[in-house]
Amino acid sequence: MPALLLSLIAGTGMAAEFNVIQPDKSAIGFVARQMGVPVDGKFSKFAARIAFDPARPEQGNAQIEIDLASIDAGSAEANDEVKGKAWFNTREFPAAKFVSGSVKPLGANRYEASGKMTIKGRTRDVVAPFSVKADGNSAVLEGAIPILRLQYGIGDGLWADTATVADEVQVRFRFTLAAPPPATLPAKKK
């Protein structure tokens, strides 16, 4: 009986937190508006450490780092342009970072993560609304962070004109997380 009770406690308490990222099922992209037309793009390289427990969402946390040179803005010419000094200046600022240690439940599997976004050496407070779909030992966190690109110095000079490229950009994310494997109890010696 005690072994059964321990396995039930271990199975329910430990599998609740999702913290093992599945990179092949995760993505970070963006939507900007150029001359009023939505333009989609994505980043192919990023590192993320995320911990989320639906039973204790306020303890959730995230550290995400995006390799800005891994951008796909739709063409080789566009990719070269946005890596340059007027946009991301990837030589001097190779990564964007988001760090959050605060999650607020909103109800109906919706949440907000408050944190700090750093791009081109400039850090701003941001709120990232997201939803969670948990299914067994995995969960999908999906949402968007609205940012104002000019606050980060993205698009200097001629590109600062918001009639050409809108100031607001939606950074979209989808992270698939797994629960860590359950801890096993050492075998009892005979």
C-alpha cells in the first residue's frame, strides 16, 4: 500500500509542471505592417528556458533569447537589410532577450507574463498574453508580445517613418513543453 500511495503522489505532483522545451515543435515569428500590408517573418534559432505549472501559474518563469541573425523576413535581400545597422545591427547586438518571473492567470486557460524585453541594448517592460493547451504530459503556450519598434531603435533613418513601416510589431510565439520524466524511487534492497 505505501508504494502505491507514493507512486500516486509522485505521479500527480511532479507531472504538473511543464519545463522541457521541445524545439522542433516551437516557433518564434513576427507580423509587421509595411505600407499597410501585413508582413510575416520568423526566427529559426532561439534558446528558451520556460517553467509553467497550470496549478501554480504565478510561479511561472521564462528566459528566451532570439538569435536575430536567424531572421527570415521573406527574401535574402530583406534578411540582409534587417540585419544591418539601421534595423537590428546584429553585429553589435546579436540577440534579443525576454525574461519573465511573473505570470497572472486571466481565466479560461489564458495568462499574462510580465517581463523585460531587451533589443539593441534597450530594455522595456512588456506584457505577453498567452494561452495554454495542456494534454497529458505536454502543454502548448501560444501568444504574442506587442512591441513598438522605435522604442528599441529598430528602423532608424528613413525607416523611422511609420507610414512606411508601422511602429507596432507583434512578436508571436508557440512553445511546446513537456513534463519532466517522473522520478523513480530506488529499488528496495532485499
